Amino acid sequence: MPIPYWVGHYIGLPFVEHGRNIYGLDCWGLVRLVLFERFNLVLPAYTKEYSNSYAQKEIGLLINREKVKWHEIHAGKEKLGDIIVLRMRGEPMHIGLVLGDSRMLHIERHVNSAIEPYNNNRWKDRIVGFYRHYQLGDKE
């Protein structure tokens, strides 16, 4: 599946701790912004739920906290608009937006938002899971 043209609007946005708009975003802020602007999905801001991106153990817990709203998706069944939760420092603390073709849109400290394959050597062993919000469709 080709990456939608509109994804280009979200490439190169700057990282800002707890950022929630195009002037600066963290990983949850980027996913939240895109899901709102492109899928009309309103998600909580969670600006107070974690202290900083190096202590984001909570990012994986955010999905679990709303488990009723998110369905876990089997690897290989993920699609545009799903999210991917990734381990960093052994904890589920990073999130990206699935674009299709094993690629995600994500942002990290010191790195502007970018498209990156999640099946590469850096990420493939860090995948915690894929999740789909109930408003975006069936479980699979």
C-alpha cells in the first residue's frame, strides 16, 4: 500500500517535550495530531501522565489504560492509522503511526518527525504490539 500524499505534511516537525501542535511534538503528540486531523479521532492529551520522554514507561500504559478503546492487531494485519508501541530501554515508551508497507511516522528527541521502516534492525525486536482504535474499524 503506498504511503498517502498527506503524510508529507507531518515530516520534519520538531520534537518538543509534551508538544501537542505542529510547532513541536513528542511521539504521543504526533500520533494524536495525525489521528485527529486525518481520521477525526480525538485522543486525550496526556501531557501530565509522564514526566519526560526518557521516563515514558507510561506511554505503553496509556494504551492499556484505555484498553476498551484499543484492539491489539496481529503483526502483518496492521494498516494505515494503527499505532505501533515500541520498547526503548526495555520499556514500552515509544509510539508511532502505522503508514503501511512496514513503515511508521514517528518523532524522537533530537530527531524531527520522519518515516522509518519498523522492520529494520533498529526497531524489529523492539515491537511491543500494534493497536487499532475502535473508532477506526474492526479488530482485523
